[in-house]
Amino acid sequence: MSLEEEVKHLRYLNDIYKSILDEINVGVQVIDQTGNTIIYNPKKMQLESMAIEDVLNKNLLEIFNFKNKKDSRLLQSLEKGVKTNATKQTYFNNKGKEITTINNTYPIVKNGETIAAVEIANDITQYERLKKSVLKTGDTRYTFDSIIGESKALKNVIEAGKRATRTSSSVLIIGETGTGKELFAQSIHNGSGRSHMPFVSQNCAALPDNLVESLLFGTKKGAFTGAIDQPGLLEQAEGGTLLLDEINSLNPILQAKLLRAIQERVIRRVGDTKDKEIDVRIIATMNEDPIDAIANDRLRKDLYYRLSVVSLFVPPLKERKEDIPLLATKFIEKYNSLFQLNIKKISNEVYQLFYEYNWPGNVRELEHIIEGAMNLIIDDDVINFSHLPNHFIHKKKQSPKQSSTSLENSVNEDFKKKLKDYLEDAEANYLKAVLSNHKNNVSHTASILGISRQSLQYRLRKYQIYKQS
């Protein structure tokens, strides 16, 4: 091969190597004998939030901060010939951003002399942040006494929740966003024999698909590049309760794995070959009708049946408006303490608006409205219309106006309902009639209605028509 052909071939290989470094999903950094970076690929730039010009041809210790020089696995490989495999490392870039990686590092040796060192890094910064930000343990301050309301609808759910504290059966809590589903979950845990054990809460919608399995079930060292021995949420909740919020956001494949874990009380870490027994109570929540979630493939039917051994339907605020004064008083007390105010009450005019409003954001929205109003108060000790946040006033104006004219009073009340509410009332009344006609026999009623027994039981619990003993 001529010199020209050899150069051409080297350029060809160089282009291939560069393409590979640009595309692979691991960070690659190489330093020379002086500690200067000579190779720095795009993935490494991404996980360290650095531009190539900030790092290339510059000394490692000038760019990155380690607690000690010896904490740099790359420098240890260069200076001492140390090889490391799947070793966790935390350090900071020049902007102070914390970075956590799992690294493989090794020296590059030629003729017995170390001429460079290479680091292959997997980013687990997101994993570490998820563990800190979305994993909540020990924060179980709520009991059934914390749930505010005297309405019959709410009291029925509280009583059902209290009965659920006697066993370790799975619980499915269904309710719109902002109704207080986690309050019920914590109350069940605190009222049960597991109250002295961990309570672990996880929002399934907050889990990225590429991390969800390892977070739930844990990992075995060597399962994949950068994997370490790490217990998942199911293990961390051992002996206690695991709350899975928005269970219908979980990938169907993982729903199947979760079903196995609940049924057989065993899990297998990602990459492991052995099962591990667990003792965990599962409480799941969702903010949509489970039948709709099943029909739209967001919830496995078999998982629903397993989770809904106990089903609680938390009523929306629009169905228990008589609880608004109690809730409002509690929120005023809370923000009086936080804001060093002395607000005594809410005006009748504001209460009238509250009773007319439909509260799509439920109890959480009511709290935010009161907090917003108390931010606007200067000298008054009563929350008036002028203190209400603009966005609430705007939404209230957009809602259908109510009139006390004789013409409106003469209109049938059914014509004022939203279609969804009307259909639900109609369904509940029809179910009551058919069930009564068949002497409360669920199987016969389901057959007449043309639906499954489980589907009918769900609807009966939803509308609190009939409860199994």
C-alpha cells in the first residue's frame, strides 16, 4: 500500500471511529499524559452539560471539581494504571452542576508506558434525582382525622377506608385530581398494623420509560452497562405500604410484572436470576373511570381486578359543597399561621360564589383560591369579592349564569345538569331499578344488563348502590 493509500485509509477509519463516538449512547473521554482532554464525544457533553470547546485540550482539574483529586477515576487510571468497572462517581462541572455517572476507566498502555486514559460513562444523574425528588418515605402525617368534611358522601368513603385498615388487601382509590386521594392512602397506612413500617409514594406518570422498571423492581450489578445493586421501590417498602399514584400511566408490560409481584409476593430485580420474597401492601390511585382506562388499554383488566379488592371512590367537591365552609376555615387557619395574618372569615357574597362554582380542581383548587385571596389582603380581616384571584373571577364569569327569575325556577332541574352528570344519574337510577327487580342478585342483573359481573360490581360501588358483605 502506498503512502497516499495508507493516509486515505487512515482518514476513512478516522471517519468511522468519529461516527461511532458521535452515535453511541455512552460518554467517552480520553486524556493524554498531561491530563488534557483529547477525545470528548457528544454524549459526554450532554451528561456533563459542557461544550466541546470548554473541555477539549484543557486540563481535567481545571474544568471539573472533585472533592479530592483521587476521586477522579480517570486520573487514577492515568497516574496509577488503575482499572475500574461500573463504579459510581459524583462530581461538578465548572458551572457547579452536580453530575453522577457509572464509569468504566482504564489506562492506554504502549510499550509498557501509560500514554493516555479513557473513561466510558453512563449517566445516572436523572436516576439519582428521581430517587431524591419523587421517592417519598416517612412523610405520613395524614390520618382519617385529617380528612375534613361532614357530608354523607365523604363519611361513607372514610368509613370504608377505616375498614380497609384491618387487612393487607390491595386498595384502589379513584377520584378526580385534587380530591385528596393521597390523604386516604396515608390514612389507611397509618391506621393499619403497618404504620410503623415504610410508606413509599411514587407517581407513575413521573417515571421515564427507560428508568421505570429499575426504579420499581431494582437492579442487579452487571445487568447492563452501569448497573449496580440497587433495591427498587417494592423492596424499599418492605413490610409497609407502596402507593402507586396514577397507576394507569404505567406501561402495560410493567403492569403485568406488577401483577405478578402482587399475586405471588415475589419480585426479580432487573438482570437477576433469583426471585426475592416481599411483604408489601399496594395502594393505587387513578383519576379516571377504570372501565374507561381498561377500554382504552391504559389499565390491564387483570391488574384492575387484583387492585380493586377494596375500591374507594373519593367524591369531587361539587358533590359535597356542604363541606366548603369547613374546608375554607381550615385553609384560613393554615395560611393565617404561614402569612402571619388574622383573617376571621369569608363574606357571604364569596360563599355564594363558591356554592355556585363547579370546582373542576376540587379541594386543591379551593385551597389555592383562598391562598391567593389572602395574598391580596392588606388591612381587612374578611375575604371579600375584591380579594379573589383574577383567574377565578374570570372562570366564574365564563360559567353559565344562574338566575332567580320565575321563568328559570319553572324549568325542570334536569335541564340544568351537565350531560355527564345527567348520564351518571340516569345510569345509577337504572341500575337501582334492575337490581331491585332481581332481588339484589348481582349475577342475574349483570346478565340482563349485558355486562360482566365485575363491571357491574364496579358501578355499584361507584354509585354506592350496593355493597358486598
